[in-house]
Amino acid sequence: MAQFIEFIGNHLVLAAAWLLVATGIVFYHQRTGSKSVSPQGAVALINRSDGIVVDLRDKKDFDAGHIVDSINIPYAKLAQRLTELDKHKEKPVIVVCKLGQQSGMASKQIQEAGFLDVHKLAGGISEWRAQSLPVVNK
């Protein structure tokens, strides 16, 4: 412990930078504050709890391949089209994007709209495909 304190004393800039990065990571996760679920966890939510999948990708990407029975609401239009999900308020909602980056903010918006059980798919549709899970092509 004494060596740790000595290290911090000798390297104040490095310790301050580390603290700043750690604070930024915590702040980012609080801001996007939604639960993350793996592709296998998403399958379990869909099969066991009748979960619904909201795909945030553009129509073109959605038509190129999407999760079975998912609802396509592009991220740019999410605020205007949230009412389409009202009939599913009691079900778990799994939010999917291309790489899992937009789904955090979208999950937060959906939670603020009154949905209680909202999850983001870790890694997005890319991770879903990487694990050879089924997609529907239109």
C-alpha cells in the first residue's frame, strides 16, 4: 500500500489521467444506463418471456438480415415512433443496432417512455451473426 501511495505521489499527472478516464467510463455507463444482454440471453428472453426485438438499423440494413419477428424502428425516428411499442409495455424489450453502440441511448429513451424491462444486445447484430444465430432476409 505504501508503494501505491508513493507511486501516486511521484506520478500525479498519470494518476489524475487514470482517475479522469475512470470517471468518464462510469459517467458514460450511467448515461446509457441500460442492461446489456448477450445473444444467448436475448434468445432466452424471446423464448421464455415473449420478449420483443426492436431493430434500430435503417430499412436497407434491416432487409439485408434481421432477427425473426423484430420491429424495425430506425434510431433517427425512434422518438416519433415509440407509440408503436405501447402494446408491448409488459414484455421484455431487446434493442438491437449494428454494433451495439446506438442501442444504449435508445434503451434509455425506451425506459423513459415507461418500459420497465429494456435490454441492449451486446455487440449488436454483428455479434448475433458472429455466433451463427438465425437471421431473416427480406
